[in-house]
Amino acid sequence: MKVTAKGENGVRAMTILALEFRAGPISLREIAAREGLSYQFLEQIFLPLRRAGLITSVRGAKGGYALARPPEEIKVGDVLRVLEGPIAPVECVGEGNGEVCGRIAACLTRGIWERLRDRMSEVLDEITLADVINTPADST
Amino acid sequence: MKVTAKGENGVRAMTILALEFRAGPISLREIAAREGLSYQFLEQIFLPLRRAGLITSVRGAKGGYALARPPEEIKVGDVLRVLEGPIAPVECVGEGNGEVCGRIAACLTRGIWERLRDRMSEVLDEITLADVINTPADST
DNA sequence: CCAAATCCCGATAAAATTACTCGGCTTTTC
DNA sequence: GAAAAGCCGAGTAATTTTATCGGGATTTGG
């Protein structure tokens, strides 16, 4: 029941883009240095985020990445769905998926996963990048 | 962000034990047949559940497994914690874990995972096995 | 007392997923 | 035109998950 490193680091990287939203594009090299991640792993994260339209890129020297929209308009759920696929605790209850598997207790347990999925989506869609950068990091 | 097959099938198997709670112990062979799972994989699921005290076993011919407590008193969260470890979307926010990692945006993103973890626990701890077997399987 | 049913359990093999790297290309600035 | 950056497919390494095996130990029923 874990988010992958890709998802976790993707959110982390997007947080940096949110912090620097007014400062123009930031290079992967800089983000990699700030977060202690490899340049190449970050590339793998940014590629799908750009294709999904969450970030924009500027090529060439002085280039880099920036959020495509202001931090208030990007939800954590958006980022995770791009990097990890639909939010769903089990395959058969993918968001907007009506399939049913053939096993006997299947329909009994299904409700659990649907409720869990809905609450997970709810939390992740109510937190924007703006919330993330504005929340004081109190709880040690 | 998925539950493993072990967790999913564990909940499924516990549901069967809940359905047959009054009927005495059920053998793994029977559960395996009813759910289309391998006997040996189920063994791997039941061993930790028994060690955790969620089920009891009776050895020998006519033996099998039964819930240690009535279905009303066993939460889905209990089962998942045994089979998958603490409910936590990322390592560093394991239930009751105060650690902090050293990276820069760490404390900014941490709050996300804490909120997610809390809501996940909440859902899973408000559903008992009794709820699972009593909920009509309407939503096709 | 024996045979069959059943749980007990460590070890390990197989498969799947995830994490990470490589190499080479294209675009832009200075 | 050289350096700084992004673009991108392919491939390898590491980890986790799934599944199997083999042999014990315990109980029931004949």
C-alpha cells in the first residue's frame, strides 16, 4: 500500500517547481542536486509529467522546467495519477472501472476497496501544490 | 498504491471465515477451492494471521481455521496490518513513526502522506468483517 | 495402532515490478 | 561552434511479491 519512489519523488520535485514558480524554468540538474536524486531518474519522472501537460519545458542552455499552471491549480492527485496510474487499492476498482471478477466473495470485498479508493482520491484531490508549500512544517 | 495479492486474498479468506463463523473450523483446502487459490499460498497467509491472534487453528483430521473473535470485532485494517505491515503510503510515515528524512522539501511533502495515511486507516478501521458480509453486493 | 486429514514451517524458486543507467540525439544560448 | 540543457528509447540491476516444495507434527476414525 505504498506510493512508488517515482510518485514520491515526483511530488517532491513538483513542490520545488511550485516554490520557484515565479523564478522561471529550473534545470533538472539543480533539482537533482537539491533533492539528492539522480539526474536520470528525474528525467524519467519529468517526461510523463510534461506529456500530461502538468509542466512545461524550455530546451537549450538556460532552459529547464516550470509548472504549466500556478500551484493553486495543480492537485497532488493529478501528479500521482500521471506517475502511478489510477488511484486504486486493487486492480478491479480502478477509478471509473465497473468490472467484476468471478470469485465467490468478490462482490463482498469489493465495497471495501471502493470506499478506500474514494477516500484516497478525496484527500489527494483536496491538496494542491500551493497547500503543500504553504503548510508550515511543524510536526517533527 | 496497491494492496498486495496477499492482503487482498487475506481479506477475502477472512470473509469466508466470517461467513462460516458458526460452522466450526474450515480447512484450507476448502477455502482454496472456494476462492480458486492455491493451498500453499493460503498457508502463507494464514500463518501470520494465526500468529497475530486473529484466527485460531485446529490441527489434525477435521481440523481447520476459524476466526478468533466474532466478525464484529475484527477490522479490515487489522487483517491488512498483519499481512502488509503498517498502513502508510510512504515509508517515513509509518503509523506511529516520528522519523524525518534529510531532504530539503521533505517536511513539505510529509504532511500529504500523513493526511493520506490517517484517512486510509480511518476507512479500514471502520469496516469490520461483519460489515463486509452484511453489505448487499449491489453495485455491479 | 495405523492411515488419512490437516495444520506447521523454513527454505527457496519463479515472476513481476520498480528503480536506475546508458547512449545518442536535438535545441538554444553565448 | 561549444556548452548547457532537454528528449527519448532501450536495457540492466535490484527489490519485492508470488508461489512452490518437502518434510514434520497432531488429531480423528476405524
